[in-house]
Amino acid sequence: MLDVGASIPDFSLKASDGRLVSAESLRGQRFVLFFYPKDDTPGCTTEACGFRDNLPRFTGIKVPVFGVSADNDASHQKFAAKYQLNFPLLADPELTLLKAIGVWVQKSMYGKTYMGVARATVVVDASGRIEKVWPKVSPDGHSDEVLAYLGAPAAKKAALVKKAAPAKKAAPAKKAAPAKKAAPAKKAAPAKKAAPAKKAAPAKKAAPVKKAAPTKKAAPAKKAAKKAKR
């Protein structure tokens, strides 16, 4: 890989925003080129999103950022759209810049060797010379590392004013269940008519009193004279 002090190789590559970006067009300003293996892979996505989130800080110090890989323009556009990347991705499927910089290298994985892009970053000064090289990059937090080198102001931390949690709305009072209508009172069973009083049996006429047998008249006393002896 090219070292500090070397001139950036001449290049002219199509960017994901539709323009052509060349070494000549960037002359007179510092810029960052970060080289990554492949669009929409875990490490490359982490790294690209880090630059995306920190782009306002790069813009604040007037240092543009460009991602470069061997993917074609269609792949770059899809990758940029998926993650709302706010900086250009340069397509180098012909390996023009990748080989000239020295990041197209032999790699190995699971015992197999293949050619691919080494994850690396360079800062190019206004005269077109490389002023800083990161030959090996850890994707997570790399954009902060580059910003620190460039002397960018630290990111302002938002004041941690905790908003009072909005009062929970009182649960609407449950409507009282409508009172159950009292069951209509059962009509009293009509009073049974009193059984008509039985007529008193007519009093039996008293058996007629038997007339006392007429007393026998006492036999007329015999004249005492008859009895008396004369």
C-alpha cells in the first residue's frame, strides 16, 4: 500500500450520486478515501453508517468523504439508498484505483485464498499527496478516529434533560353497569274464596214430650163405715 508522502494515483470514477469524481477535480482540498471490501456486508455497513452519522462534522471542517470498493455503480446506488448514505461511493470494478493504491490484495478465509479489497483509509492533502494512512481498520468507530486526526471539534453532546414522563391519562371511569331492573313482583295469587259456610243442619225438632200417663184415680176409699164394725 502507498505510504505517507506518495502522490495519489490519477483516477476518474463514477459516484453513486451520478457524477464523475477524479483526483484532478479534488485538487486544492483535503479529502478522505475509505476502501472497503463489499457493499451491504456487516463490517462494511457498520463503517459506512459511521461516516454517514458523522458527515456533518466532516462537512464542518470542509473535508469530503468518499467510499471506494470494486462493486459496480448499481450495487453502490442500492447500498446507498438502503442505508441513506449521504456521501458518494466510487465504483471501481476495473480495479484502477484499488490496485494503484495497493489495497487489492490476497486474502484468506476458512482455508481458502482469494483476491479482495483490504479495509484501509487514506487522507489526501490539498496538493494531492497522502498525508495519513490507516492500513488496517476496525469498522466500528473508525469515522471518529479519522475526525480526531483531522482535528474536528468534538461532537456536541445534547443536554441530557430528562423530560418528565407525560402523565398517564387516567383510565376512563368504567361506566357503572346499568342497574338490573327489579324483577317484576309476582302477582299475589288470588285469594282463594272461602268455601261457603256449610248451612247449619236444621235443629232437630225436640221429640214431643210424652204426655204423662194419666194418674190412676185412687180407688175410692171404702167407706170406713163399711169397714168399721158396727
